[in-house]
Amino acid sequence: MFDCGEGTTRQLIICNNVSPRNLRHIFITHLHSDHYFGVPNMLYFLSSQDCDFDKTIHLYGPLGIKKYIRNALGSTHNSQKMMANLIIKELVGPRTSKEHVQSYMKHLPRKLPFENSKDNIKDLIYRDESMSCYNVTTIGNNVIQAAEIDHLRAFCVGYVIKEEDRRGAINAELLQSKYNLKPGKEYGLLKSGQDIVLDDANKTIIRSSEVCEPTVEGKKLVILGDTSNPYNISGIARNCDMLVHESTFEDEMKDECISRGHSTPTMAARFARDVNAKKLIITHFSNRYKDTQKLLGQARRTFNNTEAANDFDLFDV
Ligand SMILES: [Zn+2]
Ligand SMILES: [Zn+2]
């Protein structure tokens, strides 16, 4: 789950398409109320869903989220009854001083009874300076990274979910019939993309491309927090299959939109085009819009393969 506003738990309960029972990871883009006030409620709801004591819920977000969760859940009497384990990891903003981090850690409220956080450096995620992005975590075959994007003075990130590339299958039948090569370490080399030289009189070369199916590239999904300029994430967002980008106000309100830290449909569409995204989903519309047709039309003028996300919509990546 990416971001969790105050109504998210209710929406999840009445949504028929998604089961909350499988939810294990929550990622927060920034600490503005519409993006994280729903987390305590969601955690309580998730842990009350079944009696699976081994269930661990991982929460990731900017430095400050742990303090908020502990204050919110530490003061409720029924937090003792929560059954899931909770691990909170915080992203440290690039301009956050060492002193601030130390003082924050020192003054954190008491750990929650069901929390498995370490409360030391292991719970902090710092930016990898060589790549100027955060290596957040790996879930199964998916690597999750983040990078800061501009949103007023808030430390705000976008997340990139990249599925591992899948190596193509090896044609063992061909290797045995044509080259008389039995399964062994050569198979591994060929599968990893290397060509090999056989130890026969002709020094026969076997090309990996001849005996292996092509590699299937993993999908890439990019989900941005609020932003008036996301270009800092371009490097890891490039060639994504799907980009989820806010479009808070219409093009005619561009100046006001930027001064509030947000984007217009055309700004989102330009970014989608510039990072060579395959599909754009616009979201986070101001509640002044009763329907999204106007905003969608504006985005499509620059980037045709755009959809506007309405509640409960499902999109295939
Ligand atoms: Zn915001
Ligand atoms: Zn927002």
C-alpha cells in the first residue's frame, strides 16, 4: 500500500477487488495529513483481521512516522490486543542533520508492545549518495527504491517498484541433441548470458542466444507523492511501465498549483513523456472537480496513454 489517508481503511473494507488479509507493507510518501493519518487505524484493522501471530507488517516512511504511530497507538488501551508484529523503518531526508536524527531517536516515545523495531541505525534508511536514491527494501522478486521529489518544504518521495528480470528458459533438448552437452555448470553460464567454448577438437562455440529464450524484462511501477517537480526521480523511473502522478489542479491554475507544491495534468504528462513511461495514471484531484474528464483531456493532449484514477479502479501494469 502506498500512502494511507484517513478514509483508506473504510475504502479497503468496502472494496471488493482487494483483500486486506495479504497486506504486509505500507509505504508513506510524505507527512502531510492526507497521506498518513489513516495508518494507525489501518494497523489496528489489519492486526484484528486474523489471529496470525506470525504476521509482520512493515511500515516505511519519512523520519517522524514512528513517533506519530507510537503516540497514536501508545495511548490507546486496546493496543495490547494487537496481534501482528510491526516494524517501522524511516527514510532520512538528505538535508536532515545528524544532531536532529540523534535527538529524534533519543526522544522517541516508548516502543509499542507488538513492535519489533530496533530503535537504532538499522531502522533508518539513508540515501545511497552514489545513486542519489534510497534502497528501501526487497519484497519477493521486487526491489523497492525511492527518491526525493519537490513538494514545498516537506521531505517527500516517489517510490519505484522494479520486478527482477527473468532469464529465458534454456533449451536442454537442443544442447543434448546438437552438442551432446549434459546439464552442468555450462548450463548455468549459458543461462547467465555467456557464450561457452566446448572442449572438443573443433573448439565449438555455443552462443547463449542460440540456446536460451530471451530475457523477460521485469515490470516497473512508479508511484509519486505530491510534487511540483519530480525530475530528481527520473534516473530510476525511466522506461517505467506505469507512472502514477498527481494532477491536483487544471492547467489554467498552473501558477497557483505550483505555489502549493502540486502539478497540473500537462506537467504530469510531460514528465511521463520525458521518462518514457508506457502509461500514466493521474490522481490526487482537488475536490473542486466533480469528475475528472477535463483533467484527463488536458493530460492526454501531451501523453495519450493516460487514465484518471477514480476510487476502486484497477489497472494492469
Ligand atoms: Zn502533500
Ligand atoms: Zn496530498
